[in-house]
Amino acid sequence: MEHVLGKTRRPGTCLFEPPGKGFCAKEDLLLYRNGGCICLLNRFPYTNGHLLVAPTRHVSCVTELNEKEMTPLMALVSAATAILRRILEPDGFNIGLNLGSEAGAGIADHLHFHIVPRWRDDVNFMTVLADVRAIPEHIETTYDRLLPEFQAYYQLQKTAP
């Protein structure tokens, strides 16, 4: 609620540049970090399993990415979507990014994709009508459920040619 009311202090570091070198960190909701990209749970999700996927390099637009960054970034978007499909069994997804604050980017200076699982008859109308979000599972529980899948993906990427 403190965040919604604008009373929380912004962190001194970029959300998409969590400290350390480890591939995961629960305190940062970091599920995956390898090479040039990261995946973390959105601390203020629209639905359970709302993921953020970003390049580790601080860029604000897709036009600033090079091919070496784009390929693993899109592979991670695909893998994260597959993991959510297996573990949370949503009926669909909203996947996208907002470029620039005028386009809705809350963090406009660091490009990031949103992967938002959607369920038939979910309650997202509440956000529009009452400025309320209904999240039926605690975010740390969701993290614990997703982490083993991201660990397996990490191992797979380490052994890939």
C-alpha cells in the first residue's frame, strides 16, 4: 500500500540491475540472471506470476540492443512464458513492453518486457473500477514455485553449445 500511495522511497539502484553475481536472489525476486538478461517477479503485480524480463545492460529502447543481446532476451521471454504455462496454468498471456513514460513505462530508462498470465474470469476489472488488485497467492510462494524451473533453464543454458 505504501507503494500505491507513493510513500515508498525509490531504491538507489536500478530494479533491473540487482546487486551480486548469483543467478537468483529471493530478496530481489530475481528468478534468473545469466549473460545479458534477467527475469524477476514484479513486486507490484497485476496478477500472480507477473514477470519482468530485461537486458542487463541499461538501455531504454529496443533500437539500442545489439543482436547478441536480443537473441537471449527473446529466448528468456519465451522460456519464462513456457515456465508460467507449466506451473501456473494460465488461459492466456499479455506480453509486451512500454517505451517511454508517455507510453506507460514506469521505469522508462531501462527496457523491460512484462509477461502477465491471464485466467478466464480473472478479476482484473477491479483495477479499472476500484483501483484494487486481487492476488490470490503470496509473491514469495509464487517465487518458490517458479524457481526450480528457472534453475533447470539456467543449467540448460550453461550446457548449451
